[in-house]
Amino acid sequence: QSALTQPPSASGSPGRSVTISCTGSSSDIGRYNYVSWYQQHPGKAPKLIIYEVTERPSGVSDRFSGSKSGNTASLTVSRLQAEDEADYYCSSYAGSNFYVFGPGTKVTV
Amino acid sequence: QVQLVQSGAEVKKTGDSVKVSCQASPYYFTDYGFTWVRQAPGRGLQWMGWINTHNGNTNYARKLQDRLSLTRDRSTSTLYMELKTLKSDDTAVYYCARGKTSDYDSGAYEVWGQGTMVAVTS
């Protein structure tokens, strides 16, 4: 099964922006637009914040945005707030009816 | 109310099987597909498999397909995840999650259960 890579950590000051990358291959991110991003606070279940590369679920702040270029997807968190401090995971469809998650990025504000 | 309620924590021995349940609302049970994801302590998320609640069709992660069984009971709006021949590295929190459609796994899991801790000891 394919693997996605994410930086282990990222940080930004309150009010600034941080961008997290998620690099896959031409078999997953590069081929399909089923890229999602999840936010997870310690001890909590993950929360969907972006799906289908750029779409935001109802109720998710517009400070979260997603994009994709080639085999790399990115999540940008704008106007950072203290509550954005969490782990962020990307996932992508990898063909043959299975999905793969990235290893996660810990964001520090 | 949109929520998924999972069964309680389990402690198992290596070689045992575990069956975790996930109860959904009957109002939307067959409108969506459901996925199972697990997370070992201090580790990332791992996609395990998906089930179509209409017809029971399933997709499994290759590494787990010989030991994993996802089923559903439409009469009680309950999903089940059974993992057999448990190993120590199956120790994890197991989550059920609801997708956006019943037709295929969209990868967009909007609603999550609270998680079920499964500890496997030797």
C-alpha cells in the first residue's frame, strides 16, 4: 500500500498562517481528488476539516483551506488561533478501494 | 441526532478475537457508508475498511483483510468490526466513522464514534 508523507511538526504565531504539506505519488494524490484533512486534539476523535481537496464541511471555519499540485496536497490554516493547536492528518484515495492516511503533523501555535 | 456510539473498552490476549460495535441513528443508517479507522497509542490514523450498509459490500485494507470482518445489522442500525488472531500491535483505539454517501467510500468522514480502546496482552 502507498504511503503519504507529512512534516512531523509545524508552527506559527497567533494571527499568522501555517501550511502543511502532504506528499504522495501519482497513484494516490496525483491521480485522485479524494484528499481529506482531519484535525485531532489530544484524546479526541478526528474532525473532518477539508474533503475532496478543497471542500469545507458545513460549520468548519473558512480559515482552513486546501489545495493540490501534482502529487502534493496542502492545508493552510490562516489567522492562527490557540485552538488550532492539534494534530493534522491528510488522507487520500489510493485506488483499489482503499485509503491511506499520512503520519500526521503536530501544529503548535 | 447525529452521533455514533461505540461499545466499551476491551482487554484481549494474543490470538483472541475482538468484536466492536457502533450504533448509528436508524434515520440515516442506510443513507451512508461507514469506515473503521484505528490509532495505536501515540501513533497516526490507519484506514481499516469500509462497509456499504445497503448491501453489506465491504473493502478492506490489504494488511488486515485476512483477519478483519465488517458487518452490519440493519434491524438495530449497528455496525460491527471483528478482528481475529489478535497481535500486540493491534492495540489501538478503534473508531467508526460515517462517510458522505452509501455508494462508495468518499474518504470524507464527517461523523465519528467516541472510539473504543482495545488492548492486546500476551
